[in-house]
Amino acid sequence: MSSTHEVLNQAPPRVDLDEYSTNPALTEAVERHGAGWAADHLAEVGSLVGQADFQRDAELANTHPPVFAGHDRWGNRVDAVEFHPAYHRISAAAIAHGAHTSCWAEPRPGAHVARAAAFMLFAQVEPGHACPVSMTHAVVPSLRATPELADVWLPKVFSRDYDPELRDPATKSSAVFGMAMTEKQGGSDVRANTTRAVDAGDGSWRLTGHKWFCSAPQSDAFLVLAQTGTGLSCFLVPRVLPGGDRNVFRIQRLKDKLGNRSNASSETELEGTVGWLVGEEGRGVRAIIEMVGQTRLDCVLGSAAGMRQAVAEAAWHTRHRSAFGSTLIDQPAMTAVVADLQLEAEAATWTALRVAAAYDSEDAESVAFRRLATPVAKYWVCKRGPHHAYEALECLGGNGYTEAFPLARRYREQPVMAVWEGSGNVIALDVLRALAREPESVAAVDEEVASALGQHRAFDAHVQATRALIGRVQADPGSAPQHARRVVEALALALQGAVLIREAPAAVADAFVAARLGADRSLEYGALDAGLDLAAIAARA
């Protein structure tokens, strides 16, 4: 080989690692929140997703995105979505390892935390398939509201089998769920929906309308919102009816998205489509709200998983690459950048699993805490994702900007978690509703935050300012919306600071408070006080 083609000073492939055991923030948070019993299983998942062939499947699923086939060769309408086999292999692995519904199927203390960690490990490497996996998980509380539907569908949802073929539900042992809420004229304002449902008189309903975003249209069944005579209602709509006939489910097109390329999102038309009422007629938002809450948490988990991928790739590259006489990671400017990226990933991970732990209990305090903490974390963690991915990408230089490395894909992926399940203003206004109407949720989060007072002056000052801001918003509801984002950001930083101060290593907690709450905090990653233990933090990446 010519000497001009000798490869020098390039990092080796970051493959064949246990992505669980090499992630100290995740392993420590799992143990802290009562899921240490799942460590062996999570290490198995971590080794699986770290394999070179799994990462190759993730690449293939994104470079060969799903394709819509409206008709078969004879002209029959089939409304099919065709995926690369790599997508199905990844989905099958995630479901086989319980990343969808293990916490519901096998409840025990820490089950939601263990399931959250498994979900994060799969989403870290291939996030697109996590959408239907998340919805299948999140549909369980909504289905339980209607026992006759739960009896039919929950055993299939709990199954560890993966069967992508659409056929009579009675012949399948498993099922994957999607949802269709938004319409082009309303978006997040689902009460403006125009899809109509008419009682068929036989226990079923007939739905007619156009859904602007239908997630994972290849799924076996969906929760769909539609108007009835008494108001917005929720319906279970299967792709295939009992007996094997296809339901009317006309896919108009697949969305051409910025990222999330491996996952199919569609526009769908319903015309006399058969559905079954979930919950009470006219109470559709209430019926589906638990599903929305669960998927909002999964957006936090997905964003945190993306941060882990980003900082791990950045740390790997900088530990194997030399420039100007030394390894990149040992150069103070780069040490500070990687440490700061790790702080963000740690804060997201610890916060995500703290919120997940609140779903492991139905006591009043846990329910109140998660009511407010979920949207607060969803707003902040998901918004921090894109810039975090960009900064990590830059650590790889030109390599990071190419599609041959995973961070270009991650950079495109991160914004979707902030958009789905309520974009920034929708989430911020939901937080305001909780502040105004649910004082028990405010008290539960305040108690969490107060548990870390007295150790950091900057944190204590931030909590005091946050409490004052909440008080002003509660005292003047009319002007509250203009302060919505400021309130949520303040609450999120207080919550993250409290969790880290109480649970994370001192070096991490001290640096987070200084970098995010201190008087000399910066707007960009890497501008950290040199007196902090940056090398120790970067080592955790």
C-alpha cells in the first residue's frame, strides 16, 4: 500500500462496548432508584446495542428509510409501509428485551426505572424505532380505562414477540400501538379537531376525518381523537378488523422529516373507519392524557439517551486523537468542553430517572410530583438536546459533520423530542396550569428541591428566586403566560440541581451548580471554572 494511504491518528470504531456499564450516570441512577436488580439485564442490553452489527443496523434503518406503497401490483389499495430489515431487527430486539411494556407486564419496585433505562439504551443507538416502542408502552393506562378492550389488547401489548405483519388481531400474539391526535387546522389544539365519530349501534363507532400526523402508521392499532355529539372522544382504531378485513385507513403520504428518518410518520384519512370508544364519550382528552404523559417522559428519556451518545462519541474521539503535541482530551480547552457536555448529560439522565421513579408508585406524593416534574423536564431537557449534539459533533471536527459518523444523525434527531407531545409553549402553558390548579404538585416539587438546600449558596439563591417567580405568576394569572418559559426554565434548573446535589458525585454537583447557576456562568459549553475537577467529570464520559 502506498505510504500516502497509511491511516494515522484516527480513533478506532467505538463498537463492542457495554453501553450500560460504561455509563456511570445511568448505572448509579438505576441503583439509586430501586432498579439495581435489573443490572444484569441492562448490561445484556448495553452489550447488544454496543455491538458493531447493531450499530450497522441503526445506520441502515436510517439510510434506507420507510417507503409508502399505496397499492399492490394489481391495483388493490394496501396502504403499506415497507421498512428495511434492519429496522425490524432493532424493533424486535427492543421488544424482546422489554423496552416497551416490561414495567406493566412485570410490576415490581423499580420496574419503571428499569424499563426507562432499557428504553434509553436502545434509543441511544437508534432513536427512530423508539417512537412506536414508546407509544406501545404509553397506551397501557388508557386501555385499562375500558376493561373490555384491555382484555383483548393488553396481553398482546405485554408480549415480547414482534410481528410486523398486519392481519386479524385474533391470530397475533403481539401488537404495536400508534396514535393520531393532531389535525392540520389545530395542531396541539386538539379540541379544534374536525374528525367525526358516529355510533354504529353495535358497540362500535364510524370515524371520518383527516389526521395531519399519525405516528407509526404500520402499527396494529391506534388511539384516535374524534368529535361525537357530546364532545371530543378517544377511540381504539385497529388496522385490521376482527375476522381479517382491512379497516379503512388511507395513508396519504409519509412525512419527509428533518430527522427521525427510520420512523414512519404519516397523514391519514379515515372514512367510515371502525373504532371502539376508550373511556367515556366526550372525555377524550382525559382518556388519552395518561398516554401523553408517558410519552412526554419518553421524550425526556430519548433526549437524555441522545446526550449520552453525543458525549460518549466526543470523549472517545478526543481520547484517541492527538493534535499540537498531546491527546485532545488532555488539552485544557477540550477537557472543559467534554466535561461540560457530560454535566448536561448527567443532569438529563439523573433527572429523567428520578421522574421515571415517580411512576413506580401511585401514592399521592408521587402522583403530584410527576404531574409537574414531567412537563418541566420535558421542556428543558428536550430543548437542551440540539445544541448539545452540535457541540459534541464539533469535537469530532470534520468527521462529526459527515454522515459516516453517528453525530450528524443525532444532531438532526434531537429537535423532534422537543416538538413531539407538545412543543415548548404548549408544555410551558401546561406547567402554568399545574401551578394554578394543582398546588399539591407545586408542593411536591418544592419539597424535592428543598431537600438539597444548605449546601451551595448559588443553588439556594436560585431556589429563592424561583419561589418568588412562582409566587408572582400565581398572584397574577393574567400575565402568567408571558413568564411561562422563564418559570419552567427556573424550575427545571432547580430540579436538576437538587437531584445532582443529593445523588451525583460531588465533582458533578459542584460543577453543575457553578456552570448553570453560578454568577459567572456562560452561554456556551466549555467555559468552566478551571478550579473545578474537570478531568474527573470528563472521565465519566
